[in-house]
Amino acid sequence: MTGTVPTKITIEAAHALVKPFIHHTPIATSSFLNDHCEAELFFKCENLQKIGAFKARGGLNAVLSLSEEQLKNGVTTHSSGNHAQAIAFAAAKVGAKCYIVMPDNSPRVKISAVEGYGAEITFCKNTPEERQRTVDEIIANTGATFIHPFNNYEVIAGQATASKELIDDVGVALDVIIAPVGGGGLLSGTALSAQYFSPGTKVYAGEPEGAADAVLSFRSDKIEKAPYINTIADGLLTYLGDKTFPIIKAGVTDILTVSDEEIIQAMRYLWERMKLVVEPSGAVSLAAVLKNKEVFKGKKVGIIISGGNVDLGKLPF
Amino acid sequence: MTGTVPTKITIEAAHALVKPFIHHTPIATSSFLNDHCEAELFFKCENLQKIGAFKARGGLNAVLSLSEEQLKNGVTTHSSGNHAQAIAFAAAKVGAKCYIVMPDNSPRVKISAVEGYGAEITFCKNTPEERQRTVDEIIANTGATFIHPFNNYEVIAGQATASKELIDDVGVALDVIIAPVGGGGLLSGTALSAQYFSPGTKVYAGEPEGAADAVLSFRSDKIEKAPYINTIADGLLTYLGDKTFPIIKAGVTDILTVSDEEIIQAMRYLWERMKLVVEPSGAVSLAAVLKNKEVFKGKKVGIIISGGNVDLGKLPF
């Protein structure tokens, strides 16, 4: 594992490493949404990625970057969401043991998905302390390598490959790329890829009002927690890390917040107009564009649709 | 308009004609479904097509094939579904007047979609006689050209471009392509494209048990109506036409019927596993593959997902 911010060459290497295992996801467009926003929108469909989210990229790059010696002892992480699936998926690809710590109230569908990749699940109480204690115990017993969901340079380099592909494929010079922000793995990767592969492109982020830590941190110039957590975008609840924050601070133009109502409206457009199953977190970037038309008017805008893992029995419309 | 079965050159010309106006839809794959079926499946995502269905192709080719003289008087059709949108969309692209006859009980969402393309809607009672009478009246008053939803060689040539693209893009020799069958526009186009562009590829069809006219016609060698109509796949209710039936009879290996329950299960896989919004008719091909694993085992199978126009408020799961 490297201890430095991913370089252009690191990200190119990450792309070469993960390519054989991921979907080269398509870029979708919508005349309706272009007209509606008076802009040209290019949607990078990471909801169509393996495991249903961009996290497959970072998880794979982190696992594939480990030495044979490290892989022998397996990998571990705590997550109830897409990162758990990503690490389980990546470990299965290289035949490594995988230990996932999940809160004991995790939805059955998420447990099954992780089990489906052959990972060993340990349940614990749903507190940060319990999760960490359980992971520490696993590491002590097995020697497994812990892979953080975002505060890890291999993970960041992996997530960066999504916007690298977007830039490579889109065929126009993008004025802007916008990505959602939770812990900042995707956003920091997006900022790096824009800087290296499309230097004229500005990077924005969309963030739920009900988990507005990144915008606060961005303004105050230090990592802050959200004043309150209350949002449908359950993939974006965490706060930034000491590896993601400086990259975001240096490479992101602005962070735009959106309400749950605005997220659901954006989701509805993506489902009804573009026929894409997108989870609330995945619709946050479009919601931010719809809310701030004056910022994006007349521009060529890359929009990262981050994931599509949503319970069909609990749709907000 | 031509009076003969589309040739290889006709379909290539149709593709060149419609290309600037359509989405070049992606081919999606799913390791889960490959494992589940013990086959290699390649999904042509026509749910991501303009207007949300392959019908944009046939509608465009038919409208773009008209003379300037004909276009001056506009185009007309009767449909409450995707064909209405396709013709309205195509007419808007060439700036022609468009008269759509819709049953007076059509869902509001479908009416809005057609209105959105600037078409003039005439409502009538929902009987075949009334629809035909209303269209005849429009033709008498305006001189508009009637474009049949499937029994029209330009429409067939347009629909054929979907599997032409699939064959061009897939990068392997397909053993089979499977498409849903209603009136047979898509299926006859698929049969022709396979014959011309991938002669080793067999063509199958999926059909709902609750609208099983095509399988009957295929067996008895004459056009038959369904013994009863009762299916969730509302895009596949019509029976074959005298232009589509002979092409299907000559070029299709078999027609496989599926129950609504099987259609809904296939839909669920497409939504949950592949993150694609697919309408019931669009899931019929996959349902047929899932039901007949022994037919497709070990094969490379192209599956046409025909459309994604579904009311999010009325999902079957």
C-alpha cells in the first residue's frame, strides 16, 4: 500500500488492474434533462457497475494491490453497505478470505449479497466502537488486512477510474464533473482524475442537507461532522477522512446541498425518463444540478450516478 | 415505401437513416444471470432507447422514408402505447404534423408523452372499429400517411437495426438471439438481421401465455388470434400481420411461452440485479430463457430488452 496521494500513473495503473474485473459502464444522455437544465449532461452509469456501485472499483484496487503474503491472511472491513459487497466481491476474485463486520440490524438483502460472495460475516452492535472492536479482534485472530471504505489511497485511486473512463469516453471536453460526497472516496478520486486527465474540468459535489458534513468542512477548512443526520441518501452519512479531505479541498470548486425531496425528484427523473434503477445517494449529483441551473447552464456536465442498490419494496414514489 | 421484405441493404440503409436520432444502446451482462442460466447472456438495452423502447427505430425509419410530398400532409397512427410515442417523436424530428388516435381511457402518462412531442391527439372509444374509423377520417381530412405499428416493411427494417447493432457490437458469435413477440415487428426484424449479419445465429421468441397468438400461428401455419388475452405484458397483445408472419415462419426456430409470474420474476432480476427499469413486455425474453435453461445451456445468447415504459406507481413487486 502506498502512503501518498495517487498520481496520474497510479490511477492509470489502478485502471489497468481493475479493468478485467469490472463493467466498462456506459455514458447515458437524456434530451429531456438537457432541455430541462439548458445544459449538456453526460451520466456515468456506475449503478450498472459490478455489485451495483462504483465501490467495486476501489475495493478491487485495494485488494489487488496487496502482496501475496498479505492476501494469505485475508481482508476485513466493517460496512453494512456497498463497501462490504465491494470487498467481498474483490476477495472472491483473488480467492482471498474475507471477514465482514456488519451491524446486527443490517437488512437481510445486504447480508445475502455479502454471503453470496462467500465472505464470513461477524455481526455486532451498531455503534462505531463495537464495529471497530470487532474488526480489531478479527485482525488480531487472523492477521487480515483492514480496508477502509474511503480513507485509503488505493481505494481513492480505484474510485478515480470512474471519472477517468468518463473523460476517456465522452468525446467532448467536459466543463464540469459532479459526484456525490459521503466519506469522499469517490469525490477525491474524481478531483484527481479531472486534474490529471482533463485539467480544464471543474469538479463539484452534491451532498444531502441531512448529512451536510463535507460542505461545513469545506467552508471551515477542517474536518467537521454533520450537525444532524436525517436523509434518504443512506450511502452518504459518513464524514471526510484525513486522506480524502485535503484532495477535496484542493480540487473541488464547490459542494452543493440538496433536500430529500430534491433527491427523490432527481431519482424519479432517472427511473422514469432514463430507465435507470438508481439509489437515493446516486441521484444526489443530478439533484444538485437541477437545483443550481444557473451554475451549469450552457455547460457540458459529467454526472456520476454512483449506485443502484435500493430495496424495490421500499421505494419513495 | 417499399412493398418487399427488407434486404440486407435495406436494413443497412435504415440504420444509417435512424442513427443520428437514436441512442446507440449498450449491451449489458450479468455474472449472476450467466451462472444462474449456465449460459452467456448479452442484453441489448432498448429500454434505454429514445422514448424508452425499440419502437423509436421503426417509427423513425418509416417517417424518414416518406417523400417530402407525403410529409407535408403529416403522419397518423392509432396506438395507446410505445408506437404512438415513436411516431410522434419521429414526426417531431422531421417537423411533420402528427395525428395520433388514442382510446379515451388511455393512461394520463401516455397521453402526456405523446403531447410532449407536439402531436395532435384524437380520442375515440377503445374498439378496433372505432380506432380504424377515426384514423380513416383523419386521413380523409388531412391526407396524412398511416403508419402501421408492425405490418409495414419500413417499420420492420427499423426494428431490425436493434439486433444489427447487437451483432455488430457484441464481439462474439451469438448462438441465439431472443426477442419478445406481439405483432411481430421486432421479431421479424430480428430474424432478418440474424439471417443477413450473423447467419449461424438462431432466433427464438418469448410470448406471454396470456396472449399466445404467435405460437399458435407458428404451429398451425396461419395467422391466429390468442385464445384469450390476460397478461401483464401489455405491449404484446396484438396478433401477427401478413408481412411479419411469413418472415417469422421462415426465420424463427421456436416461440416459447411464459406465465405472468415468470415475467415478473425476470423483471425483478433485471431491476434488482441489473439496475434496469424494464416493462413487463421487455422482460419476456429473459423469462423464456430462465424457463427453458436446457435450450440455452452453454450458449451465447443475445436477449432483446424491448422497453422500459412502466408506471412506477403500479409495480408488480
